[in-house]
Amino acid sequence: MNKKRKMYIDVDGVLVVWNPAKSCIELSRGYGELMRFCLIHDIQPYWLTMWSKAPEHLQGLSRLLWPDICPTMAQPRILKVGDSYKADCIDYGSDFVWIEDGLGNHDIDILKSHNAFDRFFYTNGRNPDCLLEFMTFTQNRLDLPDITDWESGWHPDITLPEEYT
């Protein structure tokens, strides 16, 4: 029996990173590619972030980055962290990976108690390529085949810029 594949993604320091060269906050490179990767490999992504205490912020982010009309990318779901530790929200019966820019001792202890610390990918919050590196980590950790055909799957209601037509 195959386990359900899940991906847990922090927002601050992972999806949104600090660009020290320009002194600004920006989105990590490859977020769309990562969501396409998730769809092709049947991985359900989840926001695992304290932003879940303000779900309207995550819903707005989801609509901006992964619009409902885009059938080529997976749609992240919101996990409510509440007052628990992030690691308490993980489904340890699934085949999962988790990207985070900071992990407290309690979260580390929880992961280790489930023999799952090797499912965790650390990024420092200043790496604009962290999502691309996480995709490689995910492919290796979940033992996924290379994607040889990304398929177009372009939705007819989405208008391409002129340079792509």
C-alpha cells in the first residue's frame, strides 16, 4: 500500500526570503515549478506556518501564487498550528518532507521521536534558491523518478504574454 505523499512548507524564510544584496524581501525562485512538481508526483503541499493564526493572510497568498484557475500546479492547504508545535501537525503516517528556516528543540524532539528528522530540510532564509534545492531533496527523500515530460496543461482561460505566443 502506498502512503500519501505530503509536503509541509513554511512561509517566512522559505517562500518569502531576504535578499541581502538588494535589502528587500522577495519570493524564492521556483515556487511555481515546485507546485508543478507536486502535482505531477501527487504530493499534497501544506502551509505549515504560524501565519495559520491569521488564515486570511494564507488564503490571500494562496490565491496570489496558486490561482484556482491554474490546473498545472498543486494547491497548498492551510494547516492550523494553533498553540501546538509545528511538528505536532505533521501526518507521520504519510510519506512527507518539510522545509523550514528555523526549528526549535521541541520540534526536533518530536521529529526524532517519530524517526523522521531526515524528512526535514533546513534553509537559512537568505537563500533565494531554497525551493529549487528542496525539490531535489524531496525527489531523493521520497525516491521519485525524474520528470521527463512536464506536460503543457495550459488552461485556455489564461492569457499568455505576447512574447510567448
